[in-house]
Amino acid sequence: MNWPRRTRPPRRTRPPRPAAALIAAAPSNPAELARFLRTETVGGAALLVSAVIALVWVNSPLGDSYVALRDLRLGPSALSLDLTLGAWAQDGLLAVFFFIAGLEVKREMVVGELADRRSATLPVVAALGGVITPALIALAVGWGAPGIGDAWAIPVATDIAFALGILALTGSKLPTSARVFLLSLAVVDDLVAIVIIAVLFTSGLALGWVGVALACLALYAWAQHKRITTPLLYLPLALLTWFAVHETGVHATLAGVALGLLTRVRADEGEAESPASRLAHRVQPISAGVCVPVFALFAAGVPLGGGVLAALATDRIALAIIAGLLVGKVVGIFGVSWLAVRTGLARRPRSLGDRDLFALSVLGGIGFTVSLLIAELGLADVSQQEVDTAKAAILVASAVASLIGASLLLRRGRLFQAARDAQYRDAAHRRLHPRGSSFDVFVDDDGGGDDDGGAGDGSQEGAGTTTAGA
């Protein structure tokens, strides 16, 4: 149908700009800069730029300077905090990001899309499938190889920061439920990975510090319940909680998740916003503009020289890691999600179809940070060449998962945008011809939907019935 010129929808979206252009366009005013850094796209772009810089730097003639900077130790040794810069970025700065993640998950569980039990079940069972299946596949592929007894755990983790960064850059046109699903899945996934590290690779759990950490968390929850708002209590308490968790021997980012989940997300009568919203508004620019890019700079420096890449095709451990991340993650996350929805155990978000969940499942194959940590811990008894090859396998598998996931998300985003545009045209037609015929736009997605998951409507906006599809 040819529409009159005046009824055509205006161009409402700006084509995505390259990461460098986004960062170069950052405003100089502090308030404007904070708003700029709160956008998911900018945070994802900064993270990827930092990762590329690290990868090029460590594999250049200046690679020794990168290693020297990453391994530089800072902090008071009396408190066991004389950590390398790389460890500070991973245990300290990433805890801020996990705090924001905890806030978002808590909000969705209380007042958002995960408030319904069956909706909240889906990312949990998907995460468990995304942990068990890669481990089994890695064991099957690497069975009999030296070190596989611990290396099976390497592909179980999803790097939440990198996965959300790719989603922000390439899946911004998808419904917000896509981010909620991936965020919740990745948080559960990483918590399971942290438990695996604590059980298998921690020589001893400091029970005294466990008690201190629990006491700090209990005090934080009590202060939230009593509506205490002063940062003079919360900032020292958060730092003490982080220190206590660090001293227990488990990954210190667990403190960030726990504090986020204990923060109040409902605003009281007379409150302009809840503590969770207020904290997210203030901390998000720091997380996106400083914590995550610096973390990526120190985490992505994986050396690829010395025949490491050539060994990927023959090394059994490397093949097990690649198979676990690229095959196990997709089969585990998507397969378990599909079964949970079909059996009625969980409910799929109505705005997402099976193909959207498949694309998000591919991003689950971005192992990276926690996988690199497990590789360091689990391959302590093999040669350094084996460790470097395993790290290269993690990097290659994560890069492939990023590229495939990004291409799928871009395609799905174009379909969702087309569905929204069709909705807009339908609404304009109804306004111009209130007594005339109207139409509903339907683009086939998954061969039909179901009562629990739905076929997926392309947007919550506008009028008409719209489904983004293949």
C-alpha cells in the first residue's frame, strides 16, 4: 500500500555509530557526561575499545610494558591487599559493576519482569543448563588429557560485562526484556562459577571472615529496613563487606552482588525515588566510564604468540574449552529454556521469541574473565604453554561467540524496528481513516507462539499487534 507522504513515520532512530565516534562525542559538561555514560551503548563501546587496546598492546613489541603495568603491586601488605593492578581491577572495580547488576536484578524481581515466579524461573534454569552442559561437553572432548580433571570448569562461566556490552551495542532495538534475561542469567551463572572456584580451587575458607561478611550484610539489610540514608554508614560498611568477602578466599565481586540484592527498590510514600534507583543513578556513570573499561584493559591482555594459536587445533584442553563455550553454552541455555517453557516450568517473556533467546544464548559463550581465572587456578600443574593455549582458546571462543551473537542480534533488531514502524503506520492510518479498514502487522517469528511464552510482540509501544520475526 502506498501511503501519503504526511503519514510516513519520521526517522526515529539514529544509525549506530562506531565505538570511537561515540566516545569522541562525549560532552565535556560533568552532568551531561554522567548522562552520556549512563547509556548502555557508550558503556559497551568503551569496554570493547579497552579490550582491543589491551589485546594489541600485549601482542606488540611493547607487550612487556603491559605485563609490567598489570603486575604492578599496590596496597597495604599488612591487610593482605598488596594486589596487582590486574587483581584490583578484577576484584575491586568489577565489584562496582556487580553491585549495579545486583540492583537491577533486585528491581526486576520485585517490581519488574521477574516479579512473577515462572518468569523468574527461566533465567535461573537457563543459567544452570549453561553451567552443566558446557562442563559435560568439555569433559567428553578432553577426556584423558592431562589437566581435564579441573579444566572442565573453565567454560562454565559467562562474562557478564562483555556479554551485556555486546548486547548494548548490537541489540539496542530489542525489547528491554532481552537485557533482563541476559543480566539475570549471567548473574546466576557467575554466582555458580564463584561457588565452583570456592569449592574446587580455594585451599581454605576463612570462616571467621565469613562471619564478618554475613554480619556486615545483616547490618546493611537492617539499615535499609530502618530507612537510614546517610552515606556515612553505607560507604564504610560496603568497603568492610568487600574486604571481608575478599579475605574469605572467594571472589570479592560476590560482595557487590549481595549488597545490590539487599538494597530497597520500592520508594516509600513521599520519596522521590527508591534507594536502588538513587544509587544506580549515581554509580552507573562510574561503573560504565571507569570500572568496566579499566577492568577490560587488564583482563583482555592475552598473549597470542609463540605458536599458541597453532596449538588450538590439536590441544585437547583447548578444543574442550572451545566446544564447551561455543556449543555447550548454546545447547545448555537455549535447550533448557525451550524445555522449561514447553513443560510449563517457566514463562518466556511475551516480547521475546525463540530466535531472540537463541541469539542471547550465543552471547552466553563469552566466557572471558571468570574463565581465565579458572584456567589460572585449574591448570596450575601443567606447563605454561598449556596455560597460554587454554587462555587463547577462551579468547578465540569468546570472540567467535561475540561475532555470531552480534550478527544475530543485529538481524533481530532490524526485524523489531520494522515491526515498530509497521505499528506506527497502522496507528497513523487509524487516525486518518477512523471508519476505514485497518490492518494488523504480523511477521512470522517461530512458527507460532504459546500461551506462556507468546510468539513475542515486537514492541510494547504503539497500536496493533506486531511480532518481530524471521
